[in-house]
Amino acid sequence: MSKATGFVTLTTDFGLSDGFVGIMKGVIYSINPSAKLIDISHDIASQDIQTASFILGSAFSFFPKGTVHMVVVDPGVGSDRSAVAVETDNYYFVAPDNGVLSGVMERISFIKVMELSNKKHFLPEVSNTFHGRDIFAPVSAYLSKGLSIDELGTKIENLMERVLPEPEINQDSITGEIIHIDKFGNLISNIDKKSFEKLVVNRDFTIEIAGDIINHLSRSYADSSTDKLLAIFDSFGKLEIAANQNRAADILRVHRGEPIRVVMRR
Amino acid sequence: MSKATGFVTLTTDFGLSDGFVGIMKGVIYSINPSAKLIDISHDIASQDIQTASFILGSAFSFFPKGTVHMVVVDPGVGSDRSAVAVETDNYYFVAPDNGVLSGVMERISFIKVMELSNKKHFLPEVSNTFHGRDIFAPVSAYLSKGLSIDELGTKIENLMERVLPEPEINQDSITGEIIHIDKFGNLISNIDKKSFEKLVVNRDFTIEIAGDIINHLSRSYADSSTDKLLAIFDSFGKLEIAANQNRAADILRVHRGEPIRVVMRR
Amino acid sequence: MSKATGFVTLTTDFGLSDGFVGIMKGVIYSINPSAKLIDISHDIASQDIQTASFILGSAFSFFPKGTVHMVVVDPGVGSDRSAVAVETDNYYFVAPDNGVLSGVMERISFIKVMELSNKKHFLPEVSNTFHGRDIFAPVSAYLSKGLSIDELGTKIENLMERVLPEPEINQDSITGEIIHIDKFGNLISNIDKKSFEKLVVNRDFTIEIAGDIINHLSRSYADSSTDKLLAIFDSFGKLEIAANQNRAADILRVHRGEPIRVVMRR
């Protein structure tokens, strides 16, 4: 396992208006004044575990080895859901056990999972509504200072899985769905480059979404005119529907969950 | 007084679009390259001194001792309102003298208040529209480097108070109001746990807001079904009206200032 | 040229929801763990090169000498547009060559412009949709560590210019336009103080915008009643139309591009 390096990332659905994120950073710096904090996103829709899982899954591997990734999208705060810390080859993760780590779990293996039961590393008073401040921030701070994950509680074997929806692949088609719409209105699907290339090889194909048909892949957004949809593999290896300097989501009027199909032509 | 540790927090109504916050950080780092900057909120509604005061009041005590808290919600910028620096046991505050520090003043005592009159610690040219950049940022930077507050100007005795609205407490009821609605649509009142417990002891009670009645306290958000309102003491000790994975503010269609009452039952 | 000091600013149209900005910071810290990152803005409207250029032009000079300013507003990502690094007396700039540096170019001279062609300083795999992560972030990180700009590629002589619109000045008037509307609804024009003072000297004048007339300059926002428009030179030396604790943009219902005239009275 990589040594902690002081880096801590934060991913929450807290927004930036109310001071919640600032307070968690204050708690972290109070415990580890040398911590280096990086926001991944605080604009996850309230209680949207799937999106948090997707974004963290795309992002975590771009950070320095030893980074502690803290995630607080936590509809069950104060109930009996568990809170956990996870050790992997290069990173630590601190989160509620509600499936929010499944985007990570798809990509790398977990060496050790600890249930956070040792109150010694919490704030002295733990509320029932803000475990981000009272539990996740201090535990992340101690990990970022080099505390062994073994000190945090009891080892457990399983995490709740809420795997992101998987595409259905058969001989002549892949049926997936839109799992994220980004700031530019680009539609990111759960169809990845490897599955696509394995299916297509040298055959012709069509990509179908919301009644629209695209029959080739673009190499860049600028490849197409601004009123036309294009299909491209995005920088995370997922099939994406986009439009040059335009919002594919608005052109198609679709939402997360919209089906998308790749079909072989005769 | 705690020694300055390089930490500076920022609370403004500047938003994050125009680069104003980045510019202030550039000014601070130019004076103190070792500063460590933490955003509390920049999404305070324009000129909303009450909310800035509430959020800073909730947040300031979670930061490392020696932190300089800088607040710039400043409708009177360029007029004859004063600008001040305040020393307390553990923190410094730098702000316009317009009531924005009253949420802090409710909680801790001020050791020394200085009017910022020594231009030596301002930027060389001071505009009439951006004291955040020209006065508050450089003064905060010098404080964070360890400059004595005495160097900043003239000692004064009083700050403008604009105390947040206080609840009315009598023998059988407390009448308060909603003072903040957070990102989750939770309604935070000005009724605190201590006043509540002192009134209720072992009696039955009802909580009334906007024609709705709640007659017990929940222990967590997950305690209730998603279409029902719940009452809970939040992580700052205030009575809060919420809904499990839902927005109480939308269910009740209320705004800041909405009355809320706790009434003893016969 | 100033020595790199580890400071890197980020200006993009990426928003803060999707984790893109966090990922770029992860890439920078992976290369230079001592970097100090400052956000200027990530809320530039998608593909709005003019606004990015305006905001960076206003902001860059307030940062410590040696700062690397990285800008990613990049509609041509993955096409054949160039990417460049620029050396100036006090700063470095890293950006696509699409005019986004013209606000800087108006103010200071460029010592050296390098086309980013040396892939050694990119991420090992370069996508066609996220050069912020794969090219601009790593190049900025290496510059912030002290790498010579000469190592980055080939020297070129010209950058694409897309100069912000300039006002028309004649004997009795200046005709400009609104080039930015800020978070407070203030209307910032392209008419600067120097041109204004040179024209007006001691003459009377009127400022005309959207059928409204203002005939004097205010010294501060608080100078006027809240329902009246006022004209003021802002903290960057530009003529601004504002309203005390009110949104001039909403009062006038105007957008960027709206003409504004200063006319001498007989």
C-alpha cells in the first residue's frame, strides 16, 4: 500500500452555499495542518449515490498515490447504515456503506475494508445529521497523516454493492443506457470502447438513441457541424453522444437512463 | 491569543463566475505565499448580511486556532462605513462593520476591535468598488503572516450589531422563525436545543409551521417516510424541519422568515 | 523572467459538477506535489472564449510572480488547433491557441510563444476530448516545477488574436459596448477611464444606454438610491453601469453586446 501523502479529495452532495464543505475542511486541517485538499465535486444532486459513484469511479485514479478519497453522499446519515474506510493498492477511500464506492470497485480491488467503529478518531460529539463533519472528515484527516487503517475499527468482508447499470451485449448489438449528462450536455453511456470494438471489428454499425441514428464515430467534437449529433469515445473510454459547441441533451431532450443501442448492419 | 498559522477563510457574496475570489486569493498569496486558503461560501445572496452572519457563526469554530476569517458581504463598499479587524481568543476576523460579524459575536467575546485605517497594509491603489481585493485580502494576508492587529489602525469600542432574530420564549411556548434554508431544502430555525429542553422537560408538545403540525422529534432523517415532515435538532443545535430524501422547503412552500412555534399540550 | 513558484491558476468552462477540474488538479499534483492551485473561474459559459479572455485579462496580474496561468476553454479540442505556452516578464500562460489569451495580450507583451509539440510532457495517453487533463494540466505542472518553456516544443511567432471589441472614439463621443455582466448584475463596458477623461476634460457629458441617460459619475454604489442606475469606474478602470443593491442588468434588461455611449453636452 502507498504511504499517505497528505492529499485528501472531497466528493459530496453538499453544494457550496451553506459552508458545509468549508467546515469539513476546517476539521481536516485542525487534525492535519499539512493536508492538501482537492474538491472533486460538491454538486452531486442531493442523495444521488449513482452519480457520485460514477464521478468518483472516473476520477480517483488521476490523483497522487496515497491520496485519501472521502465521499459523503449519505441519505442514511444517523441511521444504522455503516461507515467504512477502504485500503487499495494506491488509495484510501472513506465513505458511508451505501454503494457509493461501486464505481471504484468495478475498477480496482479492495485490500481491506474497515467499519468505522473506533470513536477515538471521530469528533468528540457526533451529531445525527452531519457525519461528514463529525466522522468522515476526522477519519480522513488521520488517514492522511499516516494512521494505519487498522486503527479505525473492525475489519468487515463485504460492502454494499449498487453496481452501475451494465450494458447487455449479444452477437449483433449492445444495449446500454445514458448514465451521466455532463456540464456541456454530452450524454455519457455505459458502453465502453473494449466491448464496442470486440463487437464491431470491421463491420458497419448504427448507433441508435431516442429515434436518432448515427452511423460513424467522430474523432473530435469539431469534426461535425453544430446542429448534428455525433458519437465519440470520451476521455474515460465510454461511448458518448455529443454535438459540436451544442448540447446533445437539449437536442435529443433525453435524461439519464435513456437507452442507447449499437446495432450491426447487414 | 492564538498565533497566526497561515489559515485564511473566505466568505463572500461574489459568486465563482467572475474571477473576483481568485483575484483576492492571488493578492493574499502575493503577500503570504505560505497562506492556506479555505472557502466557506461565495454563494451568499448578493448583499445578504444576515445569511453571511449566520453561516460564519455556524462555521468559524471548526477551523484551526489562529485562523483569519475574512468576510466580504459589503453593500456599503466605497461609502463611509468602517472596515474592521477583530481579535478573539482563537481567531481573527476581517470584515466591513455592517453587522456581518454578529453571528460570531453571539458566541464568543471580542478581545480587541481595530478600525482598518493604516493604508500601509492595503494595496497601493484602493478602488471604491472592490475592497475585498484592495483592503480585506491584503490585511488578512498580513494577519495570517503574524502581523500584530495593533498595526492595522485605531482601536474602537463598538461594532454595528444586527443580531439575528431571537425567538420569543414564554411559559408554554417558543415562537421563532426560519433563519436559513439549506441546499437540501431543510428549514433551520432560530430555536436552540437548550431553550427547547428547558421548556419541554417531560411534557408533550407540538411543533407548528405553516399550518402543519409535528408532535415528536426524529433522531435521523431516515427515521421517517419521504413524504412526511420531520423535526430534528441539527448538527449546530438548532431545531430544523426536514423530510427524508425530500425538500421540506418545497413541501411547505415557505421562505426564510416563516414563523415556527413549539407549544405545550395540555 | 520570474522563476516558477509553484502557483498555477485554472480558468475553464468545465463547471464544478462533473469532477473535470478535480481530475486536472490530481494530474498537476501527481507531477508537482508542491504546486499551489488557485481557481479563477470554472463557470465560463461553454465555449465562451471572449468571456474567458476578459476574465483572465482582468485577473492575471494580481497573482504572485512566476504563476502559471492555465486556461481551458477549448471548443476545438482534438481538432488541428494548436496548444501553446507563453512566457512573459512575470507569468506563464498555457492555453489552446484560439484567442483566449487576447485579454492578456492587450496588457503585456509576450516574450516567447511555444507550440506544445513535445509529447514527453503530456500524459502517456492523449484523448481527443479532454486536453485539459492530458496536455494542459501536465504541461502547467512541469512549468510550475521550473521546467524551461524551451522544452515544450517549437517556438512560433504568432498567436490567434480575437481582440475584445474596442470602443469608437471621436471628438464628441465614445461608443462602446457591454462586454461582461457580473454576478451582481453590473454592466461592464469596454470604455476605459483614460479614454473617458481624455475626452471629457471639464465638459458636461451624458452616458446613454438602452434609452436611459446618466449624467454624472458616482463615487460608490451606495451613492445612489436603489431604484436608480448609476455610472462608476470599476476596480479595473472600466466604465460600469450599476445600481445600489440592485441589478442594473435586470433594470435595463440588456445583454452582453448592448451599446453604450458617452456624449458631450453642448
